[in-house]
Amino acid sequence: MAAAVAVGALALGVAAQPVAFAAGRPDSVQRGLDGLVREAGVPGALATVTDASGRSRTYTAGVGDVATGAAVPRDGQVRIGSNTKVFTAVVVLQLVGEGRLRLDDKVEDHLPGVVRGEGFDGRTITVRQLLQHTSGIPDYEAEVGEAIERGRYVEPREVLEIAFRHPATSADGKTFHYSNTNYVLAGLIAEKLTRRSLAAEIDRRVVKPLGLGHTYFPAPRDRGIREAHPHGYHQDAVGGPLRDVTVIDPSAAWAAGQMVSTNSDMNRFFSALLEGRLLRPQEQRAMRTTVPIEGSDVGYGLGLISRPLSCGGVYWGHGGDITGFETRGGVGPDGRAVNIAVTTDPADHGVTRRLEGLVDEALCR
């Protein structure tokens, strides 16, 4: 989100420590980050590229704080926005693997009476349709940006009330329409089945087993970023003044976009997921079964996005935008992983295109 929540576009154990890029002529990733700062006007940018053996390189460009000129922390923490959806989807799919629900269960089976609105009804919408954004349930994103920036805590049920004021986006159960509301509902289902908070389940099932030591789901009213991080900024319009929005309340994003991580942790997470270390083969196949996103060559699975590479094949990942930050990345066919973050939310969609192009270049070089 720009002054909002999340974008509607995108190894187990201890990994090798990221190393700074060696001195000398900058490679294509460094040149790409430098270009984002110099030509696209983002305050700061940071990236990590991890090869199939787990060896990483980190990169930075620009400044981490425009007021002081402080450097961008190498592999600093950032808000990862809609990448959170992948963590939520993993929890739900693990519950499927445990036999505690089915992808074709109706939402009504687990949240009786909750989903009712003009053109949509939880009695006909499945869990699979939530995770794949084919439910037709409307989004709440555009109406919560002010609450985020003002630091107001927002309960999941409050964003549902906002979303349900609007009519369905489609009625056939097959058409992709990105809606953060889907993942709020998925998170509520996970909480009901486990009788634990979604944050606790993500930590227990994903973060701790993978050793993601710099990844967390902010606690209620936790408005800062805990470890070394660049500041995040918002522009009301392209070229406009930068407003520091590092300290916000991300609660409105919740299961759809609330988490904080680093580029290296995100590479480890996506690599482990795509290697089959988090899900059984059946749920892994379901997660990678996509529907087309209209007007693009991109496919959306159950919380995973598939994008073609210029060098052939596809890469799998997601991406996320939240107030102050934009991230893109994924894992290519050879196991190389890349994640890139910039410290503005996307007032300029040209920045998004450049980020996606840089991910492609990093995975293809």
C-alpha cells in the first residue's frame, strides 16, 4: 500500500552470514540499486542474493535516514507487506496437511455467520478461494491508510466491517481479484483451529524451525522496527516531499501484510518453502497451482506468485508494499534467491517495474 497496507500487484538450520559486495566495479545488482536511488529517487535500497548453496551477498545504496544521512544498514530489517500472505498461507496449508481442514471447506464451516455481503456469502466461498484471491470478497485497503499513519490499532474484525460495505468483485469463484480481506479471513480460520494467535503459529511453525532470527510478527501496538533498519518514507505524489513513516501501527495489515524481516531471512524462507521443507507434497502442489492475473503473464497460486524469467523458466515469490517500504523477490529454477527492498511505498509504479526487472536480472545473470 501507499499510505496503505499491501500491494495488489507481488535452508533449514543456520545459513551462511551475508557478506558485503567486494570492492571493485559494481555488478548488475549494485548498479541497479544505485540507479533506483539516482534516477528513481528512492532514499535507500538494499538487496541480498543467495546462491543454491546458501552463500549470500548483500548490497545497499542511498541513505538510511534522509535527515542525518546515515548509511543503509546492511541486511537491515524492513516491513515486508504482502510477503506476510505467504507465511499465513503456509500455516493454513500445514493445517490442511494435518487434517484439520480442507481447501474445499466453506468459510462458513469455520467462521459461521461472518462473511455476508452484496454478492458474496461464506456459505459458498472456499478456503482455497481465499488463498487464491478468487473469492470475490472486496478489499479494505484503500480505507485504512490514515489509521496506519496515525498509529491507531485496528482489529481484524474492524477491517472486515470496512470491506463488507462494498459489493463483490466477481461472482464466478474463478476470477482473480487481489483482496487483503481474503487473508484476514484465512488468519482468523487459523486462529480458530489452533486456538492460538496467528503470530504465535507463524513463529512456531515457520520462523523458529527455519532459524529466521530477524523475522517477526509485530505484537499489538508495536509501532517501531526492533533491529537495525533504514527509515521508511511516503510521497503523496511522484516527486513530492518525503515524509518519514517508519513508526506506524501496521495492525490493519495483520495476516495480509504486518510482518518485519530482512532480505536474507526472506531468501531463506522462500528457498525452504520451495524445496518442500515446510509442506507435504500434496499441499506444495496445491500452493503452486495458479490462476492467471488478467493482463499479465503472472500466475497466482495459494499465496505464491509465479513470474516468467527473461532467461527462461519462472521464479516463485510474492512481494509486498506497505507504508514506507516496497519489496520484491523470489527463487529461480536453479535455486538462486533474491530479495530487494526500497524505502518508499509505490507512489511511482515505475519503481515497481524497475524492482521486478532487477529481480529478473539478478536471477538470470
